[in-house]
Amino acid sequence: MTTASPRGTASARPLRVLAAMSGGVDSAVAAARAAEAGHEVTGVHLALSANPKSFRTGARGCCTIEDSNDARRAADVIGIPFYVWDLAERFREDVVEDFVAEYEAGRTPNPCLRCNEKIKFAALLDKALALGFDAVCTGHYATVVTREDGRRELHRASDAAKDQSYVLGVLDERQLAHAMFPLGDTLTTKEEIRAEAERRGLSVAKKPDSHDICFIADGDTQGFLASRLGRAEGDVVDESGTKVGTHDGAYGFTIGQRKGLRLGHPAPDGKPRYVLDISPVDNTVTVGPAASLDVAALTAVRPRWCGAPPADGPRPYTAQLRAHGAETPVEAELVDGELRVRFAEPERGVAPGQAIVLYDGTRVVGSATIDRTERAVPAV
């Protein structure tokens, strides 16, 4: 049995809370709610770029000087102390360099998960605990609940449309014990969150949400990778190995991609072709029909459990493969430290490097990084 978590907006006793404030509306309202609930809140903005730009470009990017100033103004309105902590070097090592290395290896990483795992709930949390704080508060839409035995669980947000539990699936039990998500257990639309911010006098009420990857402000992932990995021309081939085009770097592609393939030869059936495989060893990209993207099973590595590991043997769960993806029924089990997953129905466009997050109802069981896939046998 589970009950509402004391790490939400209310607690049996006031907590010392470090509120991570990005400069956006969600984190500002989260900090305000935590303070209103009686906690002793301190705001902190994470400086994640060694050379931040002065201003954002619309809804793209974050971590600019403008964002830092917006966070400071919000903290002033809420009436809480505010600091800027420089984690740029740690972010570069653990998130940006990992992102580049994963693409170079032919995988498709999710830097938001890595940031939550390595920065917000590792570097930031460790520093917060060392300074005597009880919890780290963020503007994520997810819910922490506490069981009768005292163990904490991560659950989906009350509003499934805004749920962000997927990118928090890397958090372990220790991290969850010190996590606070004040926005997760309320059924409020984003418009209502903005209205609440306006009522509270927060100037970020109408600020656009940030999209894309925060350290690639212009949204040009391929250009970002090319600037770091260089141009490496190679072949694009079909499933038979026949050359059908060229590319400037296999790292610029991801499984399931359709656009930007620069194919010189149309498919025999005239239908679109998609990226099926990326081989960094010979710098080759393989393309084929949509049906060849169907995956029946996968193996994932580096599992992380949001609580106790699951019991031995195959068990039914639902799985989510993308931040905004739908749940799909699966059977999963842990075998020799690897997570073996079989889909009830073939899943399309599953890429190594992506995270798979397992759910038991609304509870997040844990996550792992997809290492290899098993293609579905086409129906005859």
C-alpha cells in the first residue's frame, strides 16, 4: 500500500529544500509551492555552460544569462535565498561528451536522462546533502509516494498528458528519498500553471517552454556533432548491401530516420526508406522499408531500479521507449545483469542507446539502456 509522499508539497515537518530553478515557469512555481508548504527553501540556478549566451532564442536552449536572471527574479518574488552554482565542467564531461561519444558509436542517447542521473540528482544532490539540505526540488511532472514500510516509489504524474517520469526513470531509491516534485500530484493544465505563476507575480508566467537539447540551442544536432567529430563520408546501402547513396558521417543518423537520407536510387517499390542500422566500424548506414524497423525483443544494459529490483523470472510490465512515447505491453526479466524484454506486439524504430523505462501500473520500476534488438519476423 502507498500513501502520499512527505516529499511532495507537504511534509510532517518542514524540510530544508534546495530548489533547482532553471529560469522557467515550472521550476519557479515548484519552488513557490515548496515555500508555501512551509519548507525552508533556497533557490539555485545551475550554470551548465562555460560560455553562456546572453539571451535565449525563443523556445530553444536554456542556461543563458537571461535564464539565470529570470530565476533570480523569481526567487526574489518568492522571498527565498538564491545562488548560482557552476556545474559546467561536470555537465560537459557527464552529459555533452557522453552525448557525442554515444552518437559516434552509432547509438541514440537521451541527454535529459543523463542530466537527471548525473547532474540534478547526483552532483547537485550530493552537494545539497553535504550542505545540510533534506531534499532537491524540481519542476518535473512526476510523483513520489511512500509505502507503509517507508520505502519510496516514483509514479507517473497525476496528469498523464504532462507526465515526465520517463526522464526520471534513472533515479535510484537513495535519490528518490531526497526528491521533491511539487507539480506532479496536481491535476492542472500548463495554462493553469502559468496563471498560478502570474497570480504569484512571477515574471516567467508567459515565458516559452524550452525545447530540443539545451546545449544545442539552434536545434541542429547534426551540425553540432559534425563540429566535434568532423566530416567522415561513407556509404548508404540497402538491405542487400547495394550502395544507394552517401553520407557525411554515420553519427548524423538515428534508427527510424526518414528525412535527409540523400538517396540516389529510389526503392524498387517506390515507398519511403528508413534508417535500419548504423555501423560506425565501416561507417555505413543501412536503409530499408518501414516493415524492417519492427522489433520483437531487445536487450538492455546498465539497469537502474527506482526501489527494489524486480523479482526473478519473466514478468509483465508496460514499457516506454521515448520521452513522449506511448506505453506498450512487454514481458521482461533480468538475466546475468542484463534486462531482456519481449514486446507483446512488434515495436517500430527502437534504437540502441535509447532508454527503456518499465512501469507497473503508474509505478516506475526502473530503466536500462538499449544495447541490441531482435528484429520481428515479417508476416508471410
